[in-house]
Amino acid sequence: MTFKCALLCMHGMGNLTKNEFQSDIAKLRQNLAERLSADRFSEIYIPTSGIFYSDLTQQQEDGVWQAMTTQGGLNTGFIRRNTINRIRRFIISGFSDATAFTGFNGSITKQQYTNIQQRIYNTLTDIHNACGEVPIIIISHSLGCQIMSSYIWDAQIYWRNTIFGTNFVIDSRSIWKNHKSTNNDSFLCLQSLKTWFTTGCNIPIFVSGFRNVRAIHNREYDYDFDWINYFDYDDVLGYPLAPLGVLFDSTDATGHGQSYTDIVTDIQVNANDGIWGAITSSWNPMSHTQYWGDNTVLKALASTLG
């Protein structure tokens, strides 16, 4: 079968299993199939496993939580186990993910930052093997947006250094630091990316304390893609991104990157995955879980793929 494009899905933070994520992708596939012609849908390659990375940290986080409940005094009755402890459990898993995949641990030789970039790279390799040089559309959620942004940033610096002769420093944790060039580098650097959809994106949590914050390029150095960011007012983990432009230093012409104001289109939605999602989740922080079933998001995604 000849595919015309590929849709790549990447999940967010939390204790998600591979089967659960595959189920999320299957549901997304079904929603898209209902909005596209059968012929067009058959031309879209959608890896059934997407980019799954929760397992890289889950065992450690599960061990900590088990110790918290058995040794730390948090197993204190039915009500607390099913209310505050659920929130605690999410925070342990979600924020530990954020620290592990963006931070540095000096006591280990291979960082999780490296591990997750390798998974992105491997998934892109699989797509190339299956489809060739097809356009890529990405939909990423929550923490997955920050991770994907870091991958593209490092890949762009590698590309600029290799092709344009610059000498930017590549993060020592990145797979691009000592990368040996291949014939597929342009694809693996995501130069086939056409549209990037981010949902419940929490990049501001990671960068708001810095000066001269810069976004990746989308119209230079052989890149040409749109970045559309969806956020829900009630989602405390999802944010608009263009306001990060206030941290951009326009007088610095030597650095890589551009202002977030110039690259991202922010769209506010009342995220809900159907009637039940509207009743239970769209009006509170649980809206963070609703984007991929939201009609506004699905309509835009289907339009881009169609």
C-alpha cells in the first residue's frame, strides 16, 4: 500500500500503560475515519503504538508510590485513598516524568532525555521504512509537547551545524550530539513535518523562569510547518504558548530559535470527549484528558489530513 502521509501520536505525563495508549490511538483513528473518506483514510499511516515512553519511568514511580502507602503512612482509609491519594499519585507520576525526561541525573550514564529521543528517532525510522519521505503530522499531548520540542530543537541545531556550517552546542544528552549522518537525516530531523498539533501543552512550566526563551524554527533551515496549540481554560496543565514571546530577546541575533509569538497559533477550546466528557470533565482540570476526542480538535486534524 502507498501512503500519502503519516500521523504520529505522542502521549503526555502520568501512569499510562502501552495498551491504554494504543486504545487512545485506536479511538482517534476511529474518529478520523468517520470524518474522512475511506480512500483518503487508507492513505494515512498511523503507527498503532505512536511514541510510547511511560514505561521508561513507571517501574520506579510505582515503587515509590508503593513505599509511600506501605511505609509512608499514606494508606489512611477508603475516602483518602480514592480522593487525595489519587491526586498525589498523579503528581508523583506526572511530575516525576517531567523531571526525568527534561532533567539530568549525574548518578546514571544514560539519561531519560536520551532514551525518549531514541524512541522518537526509532519511530520515525519505522515510518520512513513503511512510507518513505511522506509528510508528517504530529499530535502530542501535555509533557509530550515539551519532549517533542526538545527533539526538534536538537535536530535543528544538528542540521544547521551539518548543512549550514554553524557551530551551535548540542545538548550532551541528545542523540544528535554524536550522531553519524545518514541518507535519511532530513526525515529524521523532521523536515517532513507539515503540521504540529499540541494539546494541553505545558511548555510554559519548563521555561517561564528563564530569560531569552526561544521556540524552534518553522520556516527556516529547510523547515516549513504550522504549529497549532489547543488549550482549555479549565486545564491547569495546558497553556497558550504565544505569551512566551515576552521572554524573547529580539536584540540577540546570534542564537538559534525565534519568538513563540511568531510560530504558534493558540486556540482555546472547551475540551470534551462527547456528552459524558462535557458533563464530567470539560469544566474542571480533568479537561486535560479530553482534547483528542474534542470535536474542534478532531475537525482541524481531519481537515489537515484530508
